[in-house]
Amino acid sequence: MSEPILQLERVSRIYDTGKVLVPALQDVDLTVDRGEFLAIVGPSGSGKSTMMHILGCLDRPTSGRYVLDGTPVEELDDDALAAVRSRSIGFIFQSYNLLPRTSALENVATPLAYQGVPRRERLERARAALTLLGLGDRLDHEPTELSGGQQQRVGIARALVTEPAVLLADEPTGNLDSHAGAEVIELFRQLHATGRTIVLITHDLEVAEAADRQVHIRDGRIAPDGRIAA
Ligand SMILES: Nc1ncnc2c1ncn2[C@@H]1O[C@H](COP(=O)(O)OP(=O)(O)O)[C@@H](O)[C@H]1O
Ligand SMILES: [Mg+2]
């Protein structure tokens, strides 16, 4: 039986710049099941990051309904939303977003501090996540002492360490050369094979091919059959 973990129902997000209204997402319906590996593909400006912000509870829909792991987010106040975000979502960013002058181990342990996990356990779990990603010999390295591909693996370890329901990656290979990018995509395949739910956002059709399902977005809309609208 498939079990929905993310559900968008007629979700729109309209930015109000004060001068114009920008409809960045329009009437988007999307269901992601537990254990799925989904790619959201579209050109620059199509609404991918807006969608990631909503899926990741960093932003709220202007209208429509978003149910995350059984919880309708519109019913949550900002503190409750932040708690759901911390528990349910592991973010992976194009530019890694690691803390500078901070070791890989401390970078990965940090999200656990927000969950009140004791320091000793934080460090143990961070070490385990980094070892899983092949960085067991780089625990004490700071971001500038790591390659781009290694920094992104630290970013993935940080996303995994809280055991989130969903990994949400926005252009995770965008700053990497093709070899390092392919390694990161292979890691996603392995994580998916061990049961992780992954939503991969990309403009790159070839990267999107790594996922089991592709949803195409253009001008803030998803084509009804999942293909690019004409
Ligand atoms: N904070 C904002 N205020 C106004 N318009 C925005 C804002 N963020 C994004 N947009 C606009 O919304 C549309 C979708 O942007 P975005 O979600 O960043 O697309 P993508 O990630 O696919 O490049 C674009 O037209 C963009 O200019
Ligand atoms: Mg974007």
C-alpha cells in the first residue's frame, strides 16, 4: 500500500512585491508516497525553489492545502511549523550551507542540538552519518579543507542525521563538476534503496533521470500528466 507523506492540494503561492503580484505556483496538486524518489524538473524561474520552500515548511501557501506526514500545516503556528520542519525534513542545498570554520563533525551534529539531543549522542550520530557517506576520515576537516563533492556529502550527512521523513534537495549538484555530481546522485540512489524518501529539485533533465518519477513544472504549474505542458 502506498502511503502519502507529502500532499499538495491546489496550492498557489503569490509573491506580493508591493508593486506587482507574482504567481510563482498556481493550483499545484502533488502527492509523494513514503519511500519514493521523485524529481521536480523545470527551467529557471519555473517555481522550483518556491515549491521547495513550501514542501520544507520554510514558507506557506497563499492558498490551498499542504499535508506533511499527516499534519495539515495551515493549522500550525510558526513554532509548531518549525518543530515539524526540524523533525520531518532534511534539507540539502546547492551551495551546501555549511557553517564555516566548523568541523564536518560539528556541522552534522548541529541539527540534533535543536532537537535537544545530548552532546555525546549528537557526536556519535554525526560520526555514524559521516562514516556512512564515506567521510569517516574527514571528521575534523573544516569546509574549506574539503572538495565540493565532500562538502555536499557533509550536507547530506547533516540532512540524514535527524532521521527525517523526507530528504529535500534543491539543485544539489548545481555547484559540482560532472564527476562529483554523478557521485552525489549515486548516493541518492543508495539512500533511496535503503528506504529513504527523496524529493530532488533540478533544472537538469539528466540529473532528474536518476529518480523513479519525474514531475515537470513550468510557469508555476505542473502538467496534469506529469510531462511538460505545451
Ligand atoms: N521573494 C520573491 N518575491 C517576488 N518574486 C519572487 C520571489 N521569489 C521568487 N520569485 C519569482 O517567482 C518565480 C519562481 O521563482 P523560483 O521559485 O525561485 O524559481 P526556480 O527555483 O524554478 O528558478 C520567478 O518568476 C521569480 O522571479
Ligand atoms: Mg531555484
